Amino acid sequence: MPGLYLLALLVSIAGVAALDARFRLALWAHPRRTATAVAIGTAFFVVWDAVGIATGVFVKGGSPLLVGFDLAPHLPLEEPVFLAFLCYLALVVHAASLRVTRRRRDTA
């Protein structure tokens, strides 16, 4: 089913965004800072992928779950979406772990 992977990524992003909104962890606490960090992280990993593709380390497999649109050879549309999700998830998990650590320290 084409597009299933992209749909799964978007649903996952929505779930992380809902947790972020509920607990004001990253985007909802510091929108500009979070957007900048996600953009820089995504750009870094897209360049990383481009180097891997150019050297032949990364190749796109044939999956029926992909939309089928490539931004460049061996770089499917879903890849930057996944990389942005990865960066956003890392920020949310980091903010949540800092909050838990601070609460534990303050109650001890």
C-alpha cells in the first residue's frame, strides 16, 4: 500500500506533538528554538544521507510502502520527514528527561 510509511510517520509526529502540547516540552515551550533545532538537525542528516548515497553506502530499497516520489536518486520523500521526526522526538525526550530529573532532584 503506497504511502503507508508516510502515514505512519505523520501519525507518529502527531502523537509526539500531542504529548509535547500537553506537557509543554519543546515546540510548545520554545517554538522558535525547537523549529530551528529540528531544521538544523534535519539538514545535517539530509547532508549525511547525501554523502552516504554519493559513496554508495545508502541505497533505496524497493518497498511498496513508500509513496514512490524521490527528491533525489535514492532519497525518497519519506526520508526528510523521518529525519525531522527523529530530531523532534529527540528534543521532546530530552526535555522530558530533564523535567523528570529536576523533579526528582527537587523532591529529594
